[in-house]
Amino acid sequence: SYLLDDFDLARVEAQVQDNIPALKTVLAPHFKIGTSVTRGMIDTPHAALIRRHFNSITPGNEFKWDAVQATEGQFAFEGTDRWVDFAAQHGMQIRGHTFVWHSQAPAWLFQDAQGQPLTSSPAHKTLLMARLETHIRTIARRYGNRIAVWDVVNEVTDPAFPDGLRRSPWFNVLGKEYIDRAFIVAREELPNAKLVINDYNTDIPARREALYRVVADLKARGIPVDGVGHQMHNSFARPTPGQVETTLQRFIPLGVDQEITELDVTLYDDLTASWTEPPADRLVRQGQYYRDLFDVLRRFADNISTVTVWGPSDDDSWLNYAFDTRQDWPLLYDRQLQAKPAYWGIVDPTYLTAAPLSTRLLAPASAR
Ligand code: 9MR
């Protein structure tokens, strides 16, 4: 054992690099580039990183039902207000995520006044539809045009069923009408917003076709859906650039805008490995993956309005806690907010041939 005496413990804030191109400038000819944001980031150096590189934000959790209306009829807008103001202040687009999802929904939503699960009885149908409408109308009226894009429904497909629709509580009570109503009500309230149906694994043929059928059916019946969101939680193995191309191509005849809404690229091949540091060769491969992916996305720029990565920097990825506690490095900037090979893959792939730049700045003691 030993004693320490008379020392300072100081937090060294990450420094946002000011000598590299802003992602949003590099990509301006093609599409908007966004990131998801989480609570607290407004007050950390992440805010500077977000302002510098991105022109769209998607609050990752604040707009979800359990955050906005945890208790029936009591709307909490503190978290959402902050981000809407932040976006307005910095001239960014903001995406609302999401009005209708089966997950991160409070228990009361699918229960009657006695706490019993809702059924498909006429009374319960009326109740749940009224809840859906109230929720959408209340949020839409608060923010109106300040929110340019809405993920109106999230993850509603399931290729296991012939109709391609997930058997969520929404579906089990209301049938597919809940999707129709969500879009119709959103359009009534928000005539100018882009209304999106968002889903994952859209590169896998079964899911892609399920989503295609659902969107085609909505369009055929005049339901106002403007866009398809491909989440894209990717790995090196999939989707390949070719699979992305096939997926984007598939939706073009439907005349919808397309967005990449939740992009990240795990460094792992499986669920068993667990590293404490990212292997350098993997970071370069990740850069190559982002390079090849963005080559495709740029080619489809006419059909894509926004590409959003699911977090500004590796310290703020859902993948750090989704699978036990193993760390992952799926994004464009590292935990010190420095540009990774992933960033260079998009901005200037010639840098990928060199060893990853390590330009971490540690402020000299005198400056702390
Ligand atoms: O990023 C979100 C994370 O903070 C939440 O804990 C998680 C809970 O489901 O949701 C994450 O975002 C999800 C998104 O809303 C929908 N697609 C999958 C995303 C990753 O789970």
C-alpha cells in the first residue's frame, strides 16, 4: 500500500478536431448527414462535434412513447424541447423518432382502466385508436413544422406472416388500421412533414419484400407515406454494397424517399468475442466498409434525403450495452471524439492506406 498526498484529479475534455473537413460539407452534394443524440450530450464536447459535422439529428430516446407520455395524458416535453431548440439554433433538421412502436411503450398503453390487457373488442379498439390519435396530435401540435421528418411507425413488419405485419399489441388490437391511422393523423397535423415507415434488416430479402408489400399496399390505398427508413445496423458481413443497392433499387418504383436512419457497423463478427481495445486492422476494415457503403449511397443520392448514423461517437452507441457489457466501436468518431478510419472512408479513402491517424490531444498540464 502507499499514500497519495496533494494531487489534483482533473477531467481532460475531449477536443473536437478543427482541422478536418466537416462531414456535412463533404456530403452536401448528396444528402443530409445526421446522428442520433442522447440526453446530456448538449452539455458535453459531443455538442461541438455534432454541430461541426452533422446537419440532422434524431433524438434516440426522447420522443419515444415511454419518454413523452409515461403516464396517460401527462406529456413531458423537457427532453424533446431541448433538442428541438438545439436543432433550430444550429440550423439542423430534426427527425422525430418515433410516434408508434411496440417497444419502449409504457404498460398502460395496452391495458384497460382495470389494468387488463386490451383485446380486439370494439371498445378496446376505440380506446387504443383514441390513444394513438391523442399522442400523435399532441406532439405534432407542439412542434409543427419544426420537425421536418417523422418515423411515424417503427418496426411494424414481420416476414413470418403472409401479410408481412408484426403481431405487436398494436396489430393484435387494431389490425393494420393502426398504421393507416397513424399516417393519416400525422398528415392532418403535419401537412409539410416527411412521413416515414422505418424498419431494420431491410437488406434481407424476406424482410425487404414484407416491407415492400406493406408500403405498396399503403400507397395503393392512398395512405400518405412519403419515405422508407432503412435502419442499417450493419456488420462487415452484411449487407454487402450489392445488397444495399438491391434494396434501394427495390423501393424506387414506389416513388418514396429513402433514408438510412440508424447506421452503424459493428467491429465484431459474432456475439462471443469481446475486446477491450479495437483491433487496428478491424478499424481499417471498418473504414473500407464505410467507404464502399457510401459509394453506393452517393450513387443513389437522388433517392436518399438523409443518412443518419446511430450515435456521434463510439462512447455513445447502443451496442455498448445491447449485448452484455462488451464494448463496440461502430461509429465514425472514437471515444475521444477523434475521426476514425470509418470517417476517412467516407471523406477521403486515400487515408485508409496509412495507419489510422492518432491525433489525440492531451492538454499540457499547464493548460488544465
Ligand atoms: O439507441 C436507442 C437506445 O438508447 C435504447 O436503449 C434502445 C432500446 O430499444 O433503443 C435504441 O434505438 C433503437 C431504435 O429506437 C430503433 N431501432 C433499434 C435501435 C437500437 O436498439
